[in-house]
Amino acid sequence: MQTYLATFRSGLSSLLEYRMDYFSNSFLQLLVLIGVQYFLWNSVFAGRAQQQIGNYSSDSMFLYAIFAALYGVIIRSGRIEKNVSEEIRKGDLNKYLVKPISHLGFSAALAASDRIGVIVATGLLIPFIPLLTNSSISVIGCAFSLVLVMNAIVMKFFISMSISYLAFWFEETWTFHVIFDISMWFLSGSLVPIDVLPSWLQSISTLLPFQYLSYVPAAFTIGTLSMNHAWHHLALSLCWCFVTWFITRLIWKSGIRSFGAYGG
């Protein structure tokens, strides 16, 4: 554990070498995101006679869109996970195999340090978001959502790592990452709430872990999901964390057997 904590500190030190640049970029990214969602949904509702889409008013839809987008930014894979495929392809993975550490654990420590800036920036902005509307957020729901978001970060990390580990058999995995990101953007509720989608798409979404990456945390934050369902969703998100970890480990163990360590 000390090795991974040292890795985390090293990654954080590297990111904070230009700390003002790092945090300003984190804040600017989120501020632009909030502005885009605000003007987008204002325009959508301005052209509607009925200020309601499904169970969402203009204010609640705006709040949902903001929090779904913010949570999506927090859990989004960084450079660490997606660069693993290049390490495998070029043979740089060799330097990890001769050390008494887990490559997955080492990558997790670096990925955690990579997400700190946006997590801090999001935490500082959340209290001010309700001021943009006449609606309020659920404090208990928001606190519970943060737990779900932590699970979502873990889940998304394992999914991205499993895709990158496909480089043991494929020359390029970037296409798989793009396909996954597009699917996640739609099926996770980052675009629109899942409960306003057609019923057949809702059925597909409930069978996949995507809903825990945006929709479920955002819905608990704004109160459209009752806290009566909290333990149910927490248990399912933990199960998906275990399933994605197991699949990632399985792909790693299968791939490392065929790894030639030549690079190129």
C-alpha cells in the first residue's frame, strides 16, 4: 500500500508543478460546461408552450443536466487509462513486470491523482449551482450521490482499463474507447434523463452499469429519485464495481500470457 500511496503523491506532485494552470483549467472546463447547459436548456424550453418534459420542469431539467454533466466530467477517463494500450504496443509494459507491484494498482494510483483537481473544483461549485434556478437540491441526496460518484469513478476506471488491455490482441484500441464513450454519453443519461427515453432504451440501460455513471447520482441530487431506493442502487453499483474489476483482471491474466514484450 505504501508503494501505491507514494505513486499517488508522485502523480499529484507532477500535476501540481503548474498548479494555477491545472486548477484554472479544471474550473474553466466546468464553468464552460455549466454555461453551455444553461443556455441550451433555456433555448429548448423557450420554444415550448408547455414548460415540462416528462417529469421535469425547466428548472429541474437544467439542474439535472448540470449535475449529470459535472458527474460525467469527474468520472471521465483520463490519459492514464487510455495510454496503457500504447505501453503494451511499444513494450513499455516491461518496466512494470519486473517490479513487485500490480500494474492495475499502479495505474489506479496515478488515475486517482489525475482526478483530484476536477473533484475539488466540482465540490467548490456545487453550492452555487442552485442559485441559477428557482429549484433546490436535496442535501442528503447530494451527499449520497457523492458516494455513488466514487463508485462510478472506480467502475469507469476498470471499464477503461479492460478496453486498453485489449491491446494485447489488437494493434489499436482507440476506436473501442470512442465507441464506449459515445455509448456511455447516451445510455448513462448524460445527454437527457434516462426516464424520458423510449421504454425499450430504458430497459437496455437498466441492464448495464452506464446509469450509475450519470443518471442515478444526478437524479438523487435533484430529488427525482427517492432515498427509499438508496440502498438498492448502492448495492447494485458496488456489484458493478466488482464485476468490472473481475473482467479487467480476467483480460489482464489472459493477455499477459500472450504478451511478447517486444514492442514496435
